[in-house]
Amino acid sequence: SGKTQLAHTLCVSTQVRFHLSLQNLLAPSRESEM
């Protein structure tokens, strides 16, 4: 179960990082609001 949890965490962190970078590309001016 340890390997599955690690893989899941890695997948989620990758998705979050991709989403954040995509947000920055689409709306960099929104960063000041957050």
C-alpha cells in the first residue's frame, strides 16, 4: 500500500503543479488577488 500511496501523492502533486502553471499562463494578473 506504501507504493500505491506514494504514486498517488506523486500524481496529485504533478496535477496540482500543472494546474497552477496553467493558471499562471492563462491569468498571471490573478496572482495578486490570491
